[in-house]
Amino acid sequence: MTPTVPELLLGNFLALMEPPPPESMGDFLQGRVAVTGMIALLSAQEAERGIEARAWENGAIRALLTASAPAWGDRFGEAAKGVDKDLSLAAMDRANAALRRELIALHIAVEQARDAALDTEIRKLYVKMADARRLDLPPLPAG
């Protein structure tokens, strides 16, 4: 399971809401606050860029499936139909999951058929998708 931004922030809230026992003070508490802060930072990046990344990704997958449909079957053309009308993160994730399943099915067929050109195109898309979803960690503190 990949936790959503709301789930992560709820977890942060719960982690900070309850005071730690006395034996957990010091380094443990400092680490707990640091991890909570890191989760909040990464969640902020996801909230800022997540919808845009999914919209681009859904469009790119649909375009690849549409272009591949004549050679690889109407199934992929049908899967590519649709438009992201609900732009909530949850709805975009549902559409993205369905599109990714079809992309993976296409990739399996392409690998089995040894279509090197389309295999390369799909792998390049995977790299772009990963880059679009990248979250940046802050620099480590000196010391």
C-alpha cells in the first residue's frame, strides 16, 4: 500500500498528539520529530505537484496505448479512452492505476513478441514517469 497525503498527515498528527513516555525523551523524541517533519515536507511536495504529475502521466499512457492499439489489439485502445474529469488526487490515482495495469499488460506482450522499438519507448516512459513523481529530500544537516 502506498499511503496517501491525508493518511501521512493524519499519522503525523497522531504521532505528535500523544506525549512520549519519559524513557523516550532525548534522542528518540528528536528522531520522532525529525521523521514527522520529513513526512510533512514530502507530503507538501506531493500535494504541490501530485495532480500535475498524474495528469501528465495519464495523458502519456493514454497516448502510448492509443498509438499501440492498431498493432497490439483494440483492448489497449479501449483502455486509453477517457478523460480525467475528477481532478481529486484519489480519482487521479484510480485512473492512473487502471492505465498502469494496461501499460504493464502491453509491455508484457511487447517483451514476449520481442518488439525492441516499442519496448524501448515504454521503458523511456517509465523513466519519465518516475522523474515526474520524484520527491526531493532536504540536505542533511552538517555535524
